[in-house]
Amino acid sequence: MEKKGPYTVEELRNLDIGVQFWGKYLVLEVNRRKIKDGREIINLRLGDSTGEVDAIVWDSCKVIGQLQVGEVIGVLADIGFYNNRLQATAKRIKILEEETFPYLKKPDVDINIMIKRFARILESITDSYLQNLLQQIFTPETKNDFFRAPAAKKIHHNYCGGLLEHTLTVVELCLRVAKVYPLLNKDLLITGALLHDIGKLNEFKMKVVPEYTDEGRLIGHIVMGSELITAKINEIRANGGAFPDKLEWMLKHMILSHHGNLEFGSPIIPLFPEAFVLYMMDNLDAKIFVFKEKIDENSNSNDFFTNYDTLFGQNFYTYRYKGNSEGQ
């Protein structure tokens, strides 16, 4: 590991099959298993601030130190192709004593800019019932957790600050839709957008990578979010405040239906316009994130189609037309 480097993950993903590379990466997953002949192999997920890649460690690989999630490693490896995706085969691995922070994925926008935007959106809610509820939920302690939480374990915005980034984008999309359709109650729609993933604060714990809590695995963030809203509204009423029953039902319905149907975790489909718009905008942001990731991963490739993605059941076309404006 004497050479200087390393490759970035984005460069690694675009190396030609058969190329040997080396670099420094963060260990995101470690899975040990035995194959049919009794040998033990280790499957790794490696990453840095630009992305991730799978790696396999055979028993012939020299490993100096103990492979664990959260360790920064130096790795010499060959890039190959397995199960319709690139995979690194490690030749040498050394555990390095380095801080993990530089290797972690981060939001595209500075966290302080997003926090200020979040504060302005909270202040924009004029409905007194919804404003009071948001203040009860977003205490200073909760905001601190919310600003640093991930939005998912793997699929989208799966990094510190990802929940805030995703939530703000969903809010912005909802605000634009509300301008087009006067039928929509903007305060209800934006409150639903702000709270749609609030249950993720208890569904995930953030270590080096997002991990499910026991409660999160058993109940899920959709139900947990609805339960939190119920508890806060009950507190408001117990302290002499008011909150209309129908408004409570509608807000909880938006949380429970925001994944669209049972197949994706919602116990009920959206039954009124604000709930439907929230579902569509949440889905839109998650899917556009995936397309962007696929485009970025393939940015140095001459092939504009990605390998078949088994999770999404498709190839992704990554060519970006730059336009033909005057003067270009």
C-alpha cells in the first residue's frame, strides 16, 4: 500500500473489466459466508463520498487487521463482472487508522443552507392547528436528530442529512403543484410533506451507515409516524388545546398512504387530493434520485445503457442531451 492515491469510487465503477486498481475506501457492509467446498469468503460493500461498489474477499487474499463495518481500508483489487454488475476482487487489504468522515456520502446542498430553508417553511404554515402541531413535534432536540438522519437504508438519500434533503425536495415539489391546483389546501399538503417520513427518526439509527432499529424492523416508519402524530395531538388536547378530528384523520391518512399501496408498505391508498399529491411527489423524488445515481455512476462510460438492474427491473439510459442553444 505504498503508492499514492486513491481512485474515487466513481472512477472505479467505470474501469474496464480486468483492470487492477487500488485505493482507500470505507467498509459499509461485511458478510461472511461459506461456499460449497467449505471455504469462507467475505462480501464487502465499499464506498466513499462519491458512491459504493461491491467487493469479494477470497481466502487467498492477504488481510492485515480485522475487517469490520466502519473501518477505512487500503485495498488492491481487480475489477470484474458478476451477476450483472461490477465487482472488485480483493488481492490485498490493510486496515487503516483514518477518520471515516471524509469517506461518507453527503447531501449535494450544504446542511446549514437546508436548515435555514426548513425554518422558513415551518414559519410559512398559517393554519394555527397545524402550526401548533409542528412546533410540538419539531422541538430543538427532534430537529437536531432530523437534520442528521438518513432517508433510507439503501435506495435513496441513505446518508447523514439525507432525510432533510429529501423532505425539503418533496416540500418544494408540493409547493409547485399547489400553485397549479387551487383545490389543494397548501398548509395541509406542506405539513404532510414535512411529516411524511418523521417515523424514520426511530426506524433507523445512524452509525457509519444507516441501520434498522428493532422497533423500525417490526413496525416501520409509516405506522411509527402516524403513532407519533396521534401522541402529539393527544398531548395538545390533554393540555387544553384543540385539534379538529377530521384534520387529524386527514393528516394521519397522508402519512399512512404516502407509499401508495400495500405492496410498498402503505396500509391504504391515497383517498383525497393532498394525500395523492404527497404520494406522487415523494415517489418522484426517490425515483429521480435513483436515475441521477445511475447517470453519475456511468458518467465516464461510452456505453449509455447501464447493466440490467435487478432491483428496479430495468436498464438505465444515461446519455444527457446538452441542448443546442444559440452561441453554443
